[in-house]
Amino acid sequence: MVNAWTMAQAKRDFQIGYLTDFQIQRAAMLSGWWVSLKGGTNRGHLVDARAKEPRLFKTLDAAVIALEQIGFKVEGLGRL
């Protein structure tokens, strides 16, 4: 069971159609943002390739750029 993806793994899994959804979450205590991914029934964070810890993005723009590098199309954020 996958509960974390590095950028390389996420790109690979997106290309084969396994990754289907994402979520950007505020890491309030750390002043940043985390990216969560969904593939099949698995969910997990985008992690740093070396440390294998959830990757903390300093800005929302940086989190969106990472998602777009994986292959997702991010057209908007928010709740209606």
C-alpha cells in the first residue's frame, strides 16, 4: 500500500493513470502547505525524496507548481 509519493513516483503514477486526485492542505503550525495525492484507494503525502518526510511548500504557488509538474491541471482553488 502506498501512503507517500516522491515527485518521480508521482509523475510515473500520474502518467499511467493511477493518480486521480489531489488536495492542498495548510500546515498551520509550520507556516506552509502540504500536498496530498489519491491513487486508487490509497492516499498519501508528496514527500521529499531523501528524507521521506512530507514535503512542506512555503507558498501556495509552489504547491500548485509541483502538482502541475506531476501532470495535474490546477484551474482553481476554493470552496463554494
